[in-house]
Amino acid sequence: MKPSSGDTQQVTNEPDFEQELAGVERSLQALKNRYLQVQRDQQTQAHLRSRKEQIKRPLQHAASSELNAELKQIQAQLDELEFNLESRLFTWGSLKEPFWQIIRFSGLGMILGWFLAFVLLSSPNPIPPMPKPNQEGTSSL
């Protein structure tokens, strides 16, 4: 039996659908992984901040090189965590669409502006002549 045209359409679209579905699954898994990483990083950040505060209290009373070193290490870890949390929020993928929207609409605005300037400058409206003062009205004084 020969497949109908609807069957061939379904067979040819099936690999596309499977590829799209696999892509969506990968994106979902990446999103889940990122969410878990953000949660871990936030917990680590909270723990490090509390540890930093614990170290600062005794450090105010007596200076210790060991506590200073640990404080610097904690601060470096906090900086790295903040960078990791912030850097992954702004990727080219997330900024790609707004970037191209700005390019498209600013380009469209420039083209529209050039068109309007060309139309207005190519056919200027003549200025109507000023009415001449009446000869009789000026001589009566």
C-alpha cells in the first residue's frame, strides 16, 4: 500500500519534532541545573557571610594574622560567588533578542527620518508674498 501525502508529511515532520523536543529537554535540564547551582551558591554565600561576621567580632578586639587570612579568603570566595551569580544572568543568548530589536527599530527610525527629510526638502512650500501696504492709508497722516 502506498502512503498518502498526509502520511509522508507526518513522516518527514517527525524527525523535526523529535529534534525540537530533544532541544527543549536539553534547555529544561540546563535550566534545572542552573537553578540548583544558584540555590547552592546562595546557601554558600549566606554561610560565608555569617562566618565573615563571626570572624570580624573577635578581630575587632585582637588582631590575628590567621583570622585576617581567613577573612580575606572568605571575601575572595564571596566575590567569586557574586560574579558567578551575576555573570550567568546576562549572557549573549538573553541579550540577543533585545539587541536585535534595538538595531531593527533604530534602523527603521533612521530610514523613516531620511525619507521624511527627503520628501520635505525636495518639494518645499513657497512662502506667500507679503501684502503690500495700501498707498492711501500711509499718505493720510
